[in-house]
Amino acid sequence: MLRKKSFTIIVGSVLLLTAIGVYIAVGSLNNTGTTEDTNLTDVVSTAGVETTPPQTKTGKENPFGENVKTPLSENLIQQYIHAMSHQKVKADEKWSYFEITDERIDYLLSQLEVNKYKHEQTYNEILVRWKEGDFSDAVGDHNAVWKMRNGNIGRATGLLSTKEEKKYMESQKREKR
């Protein structure tokens, strides 16, 4: 009987100490799941870990913030142009959004140089016009890509005013395609 009681105490103690050890280990982790002890970086190898954003074949980072294979697929070129056009047009439904920037326009133009696309001429015309600050045909630009994507909801019906565009951009919580 004494032997069974001793065994139970020993097993209970081991379980308690294990639980305390796990609690301490978990408590020493920060929100990203790494230890806060900076000395651990000396013993952790970073070999093979990508520390800079991926470069494309043109040597440029993807300014859309996505790690995607390059050259970009036709589908992805369309998604990016379509999502950027939402900044400029009125439509009943808009499910994607990326702010139009010179960096993004240049990136897409550079992709047109390293790959061939079925609708390359249309993409080039849109992007060159946008690069020059001409969004007067953004409705036509949106609807051309929307048709390529077999759109049936969200046809652009007009241009947003400067005030409407600003309001739309402020309402976007995050960029997405």
C-alpha cells in the first residue's frame, strides 16, 4: 500500500513539474511564437530563409505585397488592373481593391516586357494612359478587363468624382484581389 502511495506521489509530482515547465515555456513566447531572449538568435541558423521580398525576373519587388510567381500569369495581370480600376469607377459591386500607384503601373508594364499575353496590347494601352495620369476612360478600362474575366456583376457605370474616390479609398480596410 505504501509503495502504491509513493508511486502515485512521484507520478503526480512529475506531471505537476511538467505542467509548470510547459507553462513557463509558453509564457516566455511573444505573440509571434518566438522567444524574447535575443541570445537565441546566435544559435538559430537563418540559412535558406528569405529575408528580403521576392524579386521578379525584372529585378523589381512585387509592389502589390504578394509573393507570386513571375512572370505574372494573364489572370493575375487582369486581377491587378481590375482591382486598381475600382479606385476610379462607379459600380454596384466591387470585390477587390488596390490603390493605383506609379510603382504598380511600372511593375505591370515591366511584366508585359518579360512575357507575352493574349490581351497584352489592351493592358499596355490602359497602363500607359494611367502612367500619364489619364483616367478619363477608366470606365472603359474597367469594363474591358471585366469582360475578359467574364464579369456579370459590377459593370462600371461612371467615373467617381474626386470626393467619391477619396471616400471610397478611405473606406477600404485592406488591399485585396
